[in-house]
Amino acid sequence: MPKQARIEPVFDADDLHETITGWVVIDESRPADEEVVVSEHKTEKEAIQAAEAFEQRED
């Protein structure tokens, strides 16, 4: 089964302006109730690269 990942922003919970403080890569290959964060990143670019690398990995 091919791996699939998505990225999502991490927000500062105390900030009313919803400042993005980082990005996470989530394994979408699992059922929605079993989502796993596979990595965390400071920039969206790093997260996209990590998601692409995750999807190419064979475990």
C-alpha cells in the first residue's frame, strides 16, 4: 500500500491572530482515528520535503 502524507500548520494557542509556529507531517496511510505525526518542522518548505520523502520510503 503506498504511503500518503499531508502537512498541517501548528498555531500558537495564546495568539489571537493564529500565528503559525511550525508544521507537522501526518501519515495519511492510516485510518483517520489512528493519525500519526511523523515529523515536525519550522518551515512549510521543510515539511513538504519531509512529506515527499516519507511517501517515497518503503518500510
